[in-house]
Amino acid sequence: MEIIKTDVLVIGGGGAGMRAALAAKEIGAEVLLVSKTPIGKSTCTYLSAGAFTLATDGFSKETHLQLTLQAGKGINVRDLAEILVNETPERVRELELSGLVGEWQKGRFRCLGKPTAAGAPLANILAEAVRKQGVSSMPWVIVSELVTESGKVAGALGFDFRKGKTIAFLSKAVILANGGGGSLYARHDNPVRATGDGYALAFHAGCSLRDMEFVQFIPVGLAEPNKPAYLISPPLADMGRVINSSGEDILEKYRITEKPVAVRSRDSFSLAIFREEMGGQEVFIDLRSLSERDWLQDSLARAQREMLMKHFSGSVKPLRISPMCHFFMGGVSINQNGGTGIAGLYAAGETAGGLHGANRLGGNALGEIMVFGYRAGKAAGAWAIEQDMLKGSQDLLKVRLDSFRKKLVTRTAGLAPRLIRKKIGETLWRDGGILREKSGLSSAMEALKRIQQEDLPRARIESPKEILEKMEVENALLAGEMIVRSALVREESRGAHFRRDFPKTDDEYWKVNIFLKKTGEAMDIELRPLPTRG
């Protein structure tokens, strides 16, 4: 049995994981970074639009904070929002000193990457720093379980799906930075491996999760027939016209006036398009009237111009758009340094919740991974340096690993895991997505239970990759249940959560956060009022 020892185990090879690994290494901790993909590749950071919102060029910290809280509809953790606003400029300037080239605008910094991976320069800079600083890394590994002892994290169990072998990790601290669950939905712009793994690991370890009903859908997703889903540069929604099949202006029809609409009005804009589709209309973005000067206003739009106008024929016709699942606002409940309530266990990036409230302001995701990745890494490294390995942890890992191996039984019958996951995606898109109501959410819960009880136990496993995919299905089912349960409880509409049967925002009763925690084998739900500020 292979047992790998390290001070800090970082789970996730995206921006939050890499920044956390660097911060822990900088203060002298031994760090191992494990990821399902090559470090920095095929992550949300790599595939992002590469944009930071931050105080610069006349856009103040006060304005940034106001817009962040406004987007979150009043239920953000204000302390986290203040930290984000105050520290993002410093983290971005560090990236520039490391060689990241970007474009500064009022309130924005954007990496000069190319479609469809505008965030690639950022991911590459961080990956190179990880290598130069001597952080150890292991790609192609899914972590299946966190191991705790006496209220402290002791390590984790993993599976190398390229080599087909199990691994045990013995560590003093663990950082969950393995992203969100955007690819759980049938239509999304996330990497395929974004399956909510961090939520499942934290839940089973005994952490509290929060705000899981709030899932963000980005409105300007290319939806041309027989073409891949693709995120169109958000500013183009303001430059062009958004119309339905009948030629009606969608922004006027739904009175969406706060601009940039695809940044500050993502929730209402996505809902408007979805309503049109439910009514039998298709929605388009018409870019034919844009001048060369219009295209030059935004670096991502500029980079997309040839592709949209030539390869997708945007110069001669409107292009169909439809929302895509983009981001999870909810996640593991953390303190200001990423602490989860379990000693030695930290979380950062999209795995963590609380910062964004009911909806995320565009451009805050990259700031979040840099600011809170740094904070979690620094805290985890400092903790690990002061700790000894827990006595008996190695024996405990061996017992848990033996139990884990027994689950890896080959089956030649049943549905392939990828087909089970497709069923989950269709269920969540139909009944747990943009437009929700009690009957649909209840139906989704029943469908997820049937998949859990009937399809999952009989899933086909004929290769190491299908072992990985089955683990992802297990995580997807748990994350899906968290979304649906929380959405059923919140009987109002707020931010990215819209209930057709409760269409109004109710601050009197529902200006609260919903927390989830494992009790025995059950998922307990607790409503907590916002803390008062002294």
C-alpha cells in the first residue's frame, strides 16, 4: 500500500489550489497538490474569461463592495466581501510582477488570453510558479474520502485513474480547492470534471455547507444548432441587440436596465431568456451593427470577433443564445482564513461559500481564488508547521483504504456511469435550474433518489476511468440533493434562485442563510439569520 506523507495536502489544480499551495510553501511547509487534471489545465480558471473586478482607475473599493453586496441580495458574509475588495488589487499586482500580461480598465483587469481559454495565461503563470517553488504535484488523482481523527484532519484516500491504483495521503492539513459543480447541469460552460467533489468530501467529513440553492447561470451562452456551447464575451450583450424570434427586445421587455447586463444582471437576464424558451421563443444576439471600434472596447470581444463573425456567421445573421450553468455561490462554510470548523481542514475558491450570497458579481471569481487561496494556504501552512502527525493515523488510513478498495469491484452489466450522470444533468436542468417550483423540485428529488437506489448500485465499471466516473456520479448525486433540498426550503425568489410559486423576495422572513450538515446518515437543514454587526 502506498502512503504519501506531506505537511499540507492541496486538493485541486485550479487557481485557488495553486495559489494556496504557493502560500503554504512560502512559509516553509511541505506541500503536495493533487488534481484530477494536469496542474492548471482543464479547470475553471483556465477556461474563464480571465477578468477581475477590482478597485482601480476611479472605481473605488466602496463601489466594489456595494456592487458585491447588491448582487448577493443582502445575504453575503460581509466580512468575506470586505476582504475580497481590500485584497484583490494586491494579489493582481503580484501576478503582474510574476509576468502576467493584462489590460486595465475602470474597475477591471483582464488577462490577454485567447478564446476559448482566456484565463490560460493566469493558470500558466501559477502553474509555472508551483513548479519553480518545488511544490510536489500528482495529476490524474481523484480524492474519494477525507480521513479525520479526534476532530482533526489526518489525511485522505485517493485513486489514480490513469494507473488504476489506490493511494493514501497522510497530512497535517488539507485544503479543499477542487472547484464547484457546474458540469452537473445538462448545459454548462465548466470543465467536464467539475462535479462537486469538494462539497461531497466536506459533507462526509462533517463540515457545514451553506447557500447551496444559489446556482448561477450565465445568459450569453452560444446555442447555435450543432455547435458547441460557448461563452460569448459579456459586454457584447450591451453592444448588440438581444431579441426573440418575434423581434422583441428582451432587455426592454423584461426591464433589465442595470449594465453591463451579463455582469450585474446575470440572474434576471438568464431568467428572461429561459422564460422566452418556455414560451416557445428562441433568443438571439444580433451583432451585425457593431463597428470595429465597438469590438475593440473589450479584449475578449476583440479576440472573439473573427470566430463569431466568420465561423458562426454573426456578420450575416443573429446568433442564438441560451443560458449555461456557470458558477455555484454556495459551498463549504469558512472563516476569514478558509477554516472549516474541522482542525486542519480548509477550503478556498468555488468550493467555499458565503462570499457571494445569492448571486455573484461578474469578475469576483478570480479575485476570490487569489485572495482566499492565499489566505487558506498561509493558514494551513502555519497550522501544519506547528503540528505533529496524529498518532495512529497511518493505521487508520490503512483500515480505511482496505475498505475503499473493496468498493472497486468490476461490473460488466448496468448503465455506464457517464449515462447515469447524463440523467442527473437533465433532471437538474429541467427541475432544479433557472426556473423552480415545488412540484418540479419534488420531482427532481424523487428522480435523484431513484438514480441513487436503482442505477448507481448497478453501474457498469470495466475500467479505471469508469471507477472515476462512478465516484463523480456519487458526488453529483449528493451535490444535486443539496441544491434541490435547499431550493425547496427557500420559499421566495432571491438572486439566482427563482421560485415560480414564490416569485417575490421576502426580506422579513427569508433574509437568512440555509446551512446543511450530515447527522448520522441524514442531511440536516438549518436556517440562520444574518449575524449583526457591532
